[in-house]
Amino acid sequence: MRIEFKRRLALLRLRFQLPVAPKFECPVCQYTGPFLPFTATIGPRQHAMCARCGSLERHRLQWLALTTISKQVDFSKMRVLHFAPEAFLGKKFAGMFRSYATADIDPRGVDYMIDLTKPLPFAARSFDLVYASHVLEHIADDRAALENIRRVLAPNGIAVLPVPIVAKRTIEYPEPNPFEVGHVRAPGLDYYRRYEPFFRKITIFVSEDFSENFQTFIYEDRSHWPTPEMPLREPMGGIRHPDAVPICYL
Ligand SMILES: [Zn+2]
């Protein structure tokens, strides 16, 4: 009966040209199947969210990058500070590392309330890994934040500091944009050059580095930019945009 139903559905798809939802694999939770669309404040993205754990494109790319560097460094010996923590990543991190602490400028649900532009309430060299995903695009004085992050990192420490790559070249905004949850810039890949004075080495992982199965690209129509809500963004062609995660080594 089931087989008959599947066959009929396949025939109907052919007849009406129904699109077959592509299947992907989530490297975080091993779910296999279609990913869900996700609408951020600025518009919908296709194939964005894992239907089981809720990981987005950037989380899967970050996870794949972490898995890669876990072959070079011993996570079980590392003390981690996680800014603006994603709950599902936090659950994983808590069991992977020697110690795990969370921080945010909003004190709800984190261990430390921290403004990254002010000196951090930790002794120098307190952490081996600082993780702050999609944080620096909210901070105008990002160089102060980078300096503060560097100060709390131990020798050979690692900072994972991805921002959304939404421009060909970084566009600075004169003030935070409330329609972009307070972003102060639209970063391009060139933005990561800003990290160079603070670190010995920066390795950038991009979507193309990993299997298409994991779906780490941003499927988003950017051709209609700028919009009244995002007046300084520039149009970008194509509907599939690579993401990029910098791993910064002290
Ligand atoms: Zn998942």
C-alpha cells in the first residue's frame, strides 16, 4: 500500500513538475532529510535550518570547521568562553571541552554579563578558545573587542569569530541599523583582514571546503538590495552565497 502511494506520488510529481525537496545531512545532529526555510529579520533563506536540531548554515559550517581543527588540538584540555551562546551548541561544547563558560551583553541565561569593548573580568590568558559567532558586526569599536579577546586568550589560544558575509567589500554603517538587529556594518570577506594585527595566523573555512550534503551555503535573493530597511547594502547576484568562518590562532 505504501509503495503504491509512493509510486502514485512520484507520478504526480512528474505530471505536475512538483519540485522534490533536496535532502541534506546535518553534521551537528546527523539528521538526514530536507532542511527548512528560515526567515531572519531581513528575508527568507531556503534550505537553511536543520529540521531536528535547528542548526543554521553558519552553525553547520562552524561545526565542520571545529571538527577539522579538533584533529590538530586537544579540545578536552581547553577552557572555552562562548559569547552570545547558541543553546544547542552550548550543550555540545559543555561536554567537549575542559571547561565552558558563557557571556553576553544581555545577562539573561549566561554566566557573565560582558561588554566586549570594555576590559573583560578575567585574568589574562584565562581561556584557550573564545567563540563569538555573529557578534562583531554589532560592535562599532571592533578593534577594542579584538584586543580584549586577545588579552584573555592563553598562548596558542584560538578565537572563532565569524560574521555574516553579506557584501563584496565591507560597508560600515554610520549607526546601528535596528532593522538588522543592530548591525553596524555589512561585512565582506575583506573584513577578516581586520583580525590580522591581533593574531599569528588566521585560517578561513568556506562553504566550498565541505560536502554539499551539509548545506552551508546561504540561499538568499540579494538582487533587490538595497531596501528601505537596509539602505546601505549593495545588490549581489546569484541566489547561493558561500559563508566563511575564520579560525584565529594567537
Ligand atoms: Zn541538526
